[in-house]
Amino acid sequence: MNTIRTFGAVFSMRNSFKLFQTRLASTLTVEDSRTKGIKILRMHNKPVNAMSLEFVHDLSGALMEIEADRTVKGLVLASNIPNIFMAGLDIREMYQQSDTHLREYWYRLQNLWLMLNRTRLAMAAAIEGNSPAGGCLVALTCDHRVIADGPFSIGLNETRLGIVAPSWFIDSFRAAVGQRNADRLLQLGTLLAPKQAVQVGLVDDIQPQGKVIDACLDELNNYISVPAAARHMSKLAIRKQIIEGLANNLEADIEYFIHFITRDDVQRGLGLYLKSLAKREK
């Protein structure tokens, strides 16, 4: 497979995109796959593909550029970092930040999630490592999810950090695992091993390490064999309630996020978590 480009940053302000001066983004590359019409978007935002403001920025721009190429029909989202698919939200973007910064960060995250859910592309997540919280959220937007068989975990563990998952995180999660599983797993902040994730429907398939991307490509072949317009319209119809739950309440969701994340008890919890991360890195 040949890497064909790296992506410059693209920034979204409400309903329009503005191209900033292109910078060489070291966080993403797009590759040809063995299947015509399907690309592989690889993430390498070291150390753990955490969803920083800039990384969310880059992902949105990459998706917009790929969608603009009408020869591309499918996309595999994968990681270049061993044993990591994508970590959660970057806690540093939410700790001791101004309301202006929090608003920009949350809107970019909302926008990325909406883009991923609405994309015309058939998408598969190649989960070859850990995928907690925001990483699980991104995987849930994909049409097909394949996880590697190994010592990895996936799920929404926000409660373990003293955070409540937003309603649109919960809606996507519930759609995959069902009401009862979502009720229990979200309250407990449970991260699931690969076989458990398959059993509850959080992921669709489990494959040996090294076979995950091939399995994604095989399934995307099925998706792109269906007439594109009909498939995309069906996707939007099925996801309509979940998408509109956020799209019709963007400002209210941002205000709720700012109100919650700036609470003294939440900020203390985030600070303690960052301290524990710093100790691990020493």
C-alpha cells in the first residue's frame, strides 16, 4: 500500500468550512488499499491518538477532502500506533480552560461526529488496540467495526473519570448494544474485552492481529456493491433520530457541557487524573 498524502488542517465554523493555511499534519495519512475505491485513513497522533482540538480539526479536514474525491466509496479508519486505536477526549482540552476554548473544542467534536454519521462513504473501524471513551464513540459512527483479538478493551468509561457521557454518546452506544446493556455498562464505566464487545454488539467481528484491515475491506466490498445513493439514504434514515438529537440542539449541548465540565468537583477530578498520567509517564 502506498501513502499518497498527508492532510492540511481544515477548520469549521458553524455550517461552513474555511481552509486555513495548509500545514503538514503529522497526525494522519491516507493510503490506497487492495480494493479499488476504498482508502485507509491512518491515525498517528502520538502517544495514544487522544482527541485534542488539533487532532479533531485534522480528522474533520481529512474526511472532507476524502469525500470530495468521488472515486472513493469506502474508508477504513485505522491506527499507526501499536496497540492503540484511539484514546478518549484529550483531558487537557477540558482542564482549566476558558469558556471560549471549551466552546470551540466541543463544537469541533460535535461537527466531527455529525460528519462521520452523515458521510456518504461506507466506513469501517479497524480496532487494533484500545479504544476507550471518545475512541469508542468514533468507532460507533462506522458502518462496520472489527476488533483485534488481544489484550485490548473498548467502551464508554466516562463515569470512572467523574464525567457523564453526553446524550449523543449514549444514543450511539444504546443503538449498538441495546437499552439494558447500555444502562449497566454506562453506569459502571465498563471497558469490554474483544469477545465481550462482540457478544453485546459493540463491535461486529473479531480477527487475529494483522487480519483486521483485511476483514474491514472484505465487508466494505459488500457495502459499496449496493447502489450508493440508496445505501446512503438508508443510512441517514436509520440514523435520523440520533443525528437530529444533536444537530437540533448544538448550542444547548455546548452550554450543558461548559456548565458541567467547569464544576469544581469535575475540575478536581480531571486534575487528579492528569497527575496520575504524569506519574505513569515518568
